[in-house]
Amino acid sequence: MQKIYLDTRKLDASCRASYGLTEEIMMENAAMSLEMAIRNPTPPCTERRKAQKILILCGGGNNGADGYTLSRKLRFDYDVSIIQFFEPKSQLCKLQADRAEKCGVRFVKREDLSFYDLRFTDIIVDCVFGSGFHDELDEKTRGTLGDMNACECFKIACDVPTGLHEDGTVAEGAFVADLTVTMGALKTCLFSDMAKDFVGQVRCAELGVNRRLYENSTNSNLVKGMLLEESDLFLPHRAVYNVNKGSFGHVAVVSGEKQGAAAIAGSAALRFGAGLVTLVHKNSSKKGLDIFPELMVSSEIPEKTNVIAFGMGLGRKDEAAQIYFDYILEHGNIKCVIDADACHAQGLKNFLEKKEKGVVLTPHPKEFQAMLKNCDLGEYSVEECVLNRMEFAEKFCRKFPKKTLVLKGANLIIAHFDGFKFKLFVNPFGQPCLAKAGSGDVLSGLIAALLAQHRKTLDAAISASLAHALASRKIKCDYAMTPYDLILATGQLEEFEAKN
């Protein structure tokens, strides 16, 4: 896991004070990291031809100074040109621009960009605006960045892509990077849903000291959350031989109006290690439920059930969800996964107040909107729920401690408050193929399976979400995936497990 910060400016200042560094030293190291990304490329950059011509877009502040510094490091080994978006304004930008000019770097004004400059470019490096950008991009800047985005070359952003705001929103005409080399530490804005199409791969650069020293340079707790890595995945392998199916738990998946959703979740739970899975419907003879021979069917919750997953395809009638809220409260040892329609239930607030622990909720943004309203945490638009989801996740978890919240999105968020410390995790591995009906049901089934195998709710949410996202990377066609393709792929994750 890697730490994520809302703002790294305090870290920059404390790093300089603690270790006797200067802004100039840190700038040289920032430029060195950009240089290494060019000299020692990794996929997808390596899939292109060897870089020869490089355009560096420079603004007037210290982000632009990073670009000027980079240009003189690459001089003579590459055909380097500086595209001046703005005249140097900060002292360091003026100094580094002067040094680049003395090294013979070619300077080009935006209006003088030629067809040759763009047509034969191999790499574009965006050093126009850094983190902390709040404004909109002017028409001229949008136009130039649009030309850059249209170039079929590899694009690198310095710190954050130009146009990405500190809150994770994106200005019209923002730079679209294939790789973002962010400086010092990871920033939350890089992992908003809106940012995912603009940042590309994210790599963290060291600024003159080891990254751990940089992050520990202040006693203030500035950490906003943790970024999950592949190595955080722990698969539910079976190390003991003297076991039976009951050793791995019994998941009951409630089938409602749309029975296919429950069948998908149940199949995912069985694939991910649950010993038994039962589809529960008031009418156990309902046609369609018996076409899944590996899943049992019952009109009642089996006696030894230790996890109930419900909400997927349940229907919006409050009494449908209330039956299971009441049952779980009566059987205190049962854990549960609450998904989809159950997130809209009026009885959710009362249930969460009474159920002390053992609850995982998995809403998408519209369902989270309903949860916030029904739990008296405010009425917000879906857009606000997406934009402020880290803030709202903390608000929700502090009101309902010991519950684990899984917020679906381009970068999935997991949040938990244990009564003492709020914890937030970001899973960045999901692929576009997951934007299809049934994908969320698979995730709920995976979480239920791990809960049945006695994982804690937070651990189950983390490993299940990673398995879900990493399995999506195994799908070769981005539009043709079915939920059962995804379920099968969860049994093919050994390459990630080997890194643990």
C-alpha cells in the first residue's frame, strides 16, 4: 500500500526544513525522474518506436521550471524543444529557463508551432501547471493542448496533468497523459473517477531523499488514504487437509425480482471459496433458480448460514429488505453484504444503528446517494456523491462505526471507521469492461465468500475488490465480457499472488 495525500506542499516545506534541502535541489531531482521515464521507458511507452523528438510544454511557475531543467538534461541525446506557454515568472523558472537557453535548447512560442513540430514528435512532456491548479483553461491553452492530445505520441505529465484540479475535477481541454510522474508523494486528485482518463499510469518521484524520509518529515498526519497495490491481494487458499465444505462457510444469497443477479453473486461466492451457497427465494420452486446445479435453492435461510448477501435484484419494496434486516439482527453472528436495492431501503438506518459489526455495503453512486438521504446524512446529487466521495465516505463511516463501505467507481473506494481511526483505501485497477450489468453482483459474491471464510469485513472488502479488478485485467476484449467470464478469471490470479 502507498500513502495518498490531499496536499503535498506542507510535506515539501517540512522536507526542506528537516533535511536541509532547497527548492532547487528538489527541482533537479524532479527533472531527473522525468528524465529516467524517458531514458528508461516502461510499457506502454516501450511499445512505441525509440524516442527522438521531444516537446516540453512549460508554464511560468515552478512546474515550468521542472520542464526547463529536464530540457538541458536531455540536450544532445534527443531533439528537444521547449514550447513556452507563458513567460517565466517565478525566480526558479527564470533561472532554469536561462540555463536551458545557454545549453542551446530550442525555444518555440505556441503560435509558432509548426506541422513538423507536432507530426514527428515522439514524446510530449506537460510542465504547464502543477498541483494546486484551480482555474479554468483559457481558450488559447485549450486549443494548444487539444493539438497535443491529438498527437499520436507518448505523453508524460509532470506532477499532475494540466487542467486537473486539486479536488479531482477536470477542466475543459485538460492534457491527457499516458504517464504521470507525480512529485514527492501521491495526491488524491490523481485517483478521482474523473482523473482516471487523464493521468494514465502514475509513478511517484523522489525529490532528493528517500520517499519514506520525505513522507516522515513532519509529525502532522497529512495522509488522506492508502493506494492498494497488487501485492495486497490475499487469495483464499486452503492450507489444511482435514476439512469439509462446512469449514469454509455457508453463504445465503437472497433472490428477488431479478433472480439472475442473485445467481451471479452466488456463483461468484462459490468460485471464490465459500463451502456452500444457497439461493434463497420465498418460492423455492420459482422457475429459473434450478438451472444452476452447483447452487442450492431454498425458501428459507439455511440453519448454518454465516453470511447473507442481499439487495442484488431484490426489488425496491421496503418490506423485502426488512425481512432480512430483522433476520440478521435476530441472528447476531451472521455477517452480511448489502447491495443494490437494499441500499434504498428505509429501514437501513435503523439496521445499521443496531447491527454492531459484520456489515459490508457496496453501493454505486446513485445507491450511495439514497443511503446518505435515508440515513439522515444529507441530500446530494449523484454528481456531488462522486465528486465528494472520500469526504462522504468518512461522514458515513463515522456515523456507523465498524461498518465497511465499498464505493464503486472508476477507482473503487473502501472506507472503515473502527471507533478510533478512519481508514480509506483506493483500488485503481478496475478496467472499462466492468461497466456492465452483473459486475457488481460478482463483487458482492466475492466479498460474501471471504466473510464466510472468516475474514474481517475490511480485509474481505480489500481482497475481494482486488480480485475483482485484477480479474478484469485478464479480459482480452473490453466490450465482450460477461459476469461469468469475470467469475472464471478470479480463479486465474496466481501471477499476482506470487508477488506477495
